[in-house]
Amino acid sequence: QVQLVESGGGLVQSGGSLRLSCTFYGTSFPLYNMGWYRQAPGRQRELVATISSGGSTNYADSLEGRFTISRDGVNNAMYLQMNILKPEDTAVYYCNAVKIGYLNNYWGQGTQVTVSS
């Protein structure tokens, strides 16, 4: 069984930065592809960024290079460094994990990010 716990959200002014963390509780972290998703009020959940078990990354085009996803195999964690934040980045950010070759899809409880203008 896998449990994902996000942290690092909060209130920040436009142009500021935040770093989100996702701690993976379970076994075989290196075998999981990981990702960050977000959901704003009244909108569908959308992809922010993914990082494969091998470290390959993928980002939503709309981010314009402002975010960086990374993973730490020692601490079983994933991070999202968010820079030059905009009010439209306001959302609940969710951590996701999918084991290679399996359909099991795990989600964290989410962490709120609010960017004030």
C-alpha cells in the first residue's frame, strides 16, 4: 500500500516562490512514475508536471518554465519548485504515483497554494 503526503503549500504574493514536497510512504519508490497535478475552483484537475522513475520530466506548456519537478530516492520524496507565481496558479496541488506496469493510481490529499495579486 502507498500513501502520499504533500506539504509546502500556502499563501504567497504574485511573483513569489514556493516549494512543494510529496513524501512517499511504501515500498519500491524507484519503480513509480510520479507527478504533480492541480485543481482550481470550478475547473478540472490538470497536469502540472511528471517525472519518470528514470528522471525524465514533462511539464504543462502553460507553465512557461517557471516550475521544476525533481525526486529524491534517498528520502522517497518528490518536489515541485514553483517560481514567479501568478494568481492563476492558485489551486489545490496533488501528488500522484503510478507503479510501472500497473494500473494502480495513488493520490495525496492535496495542498492548497494561493497566490495573491
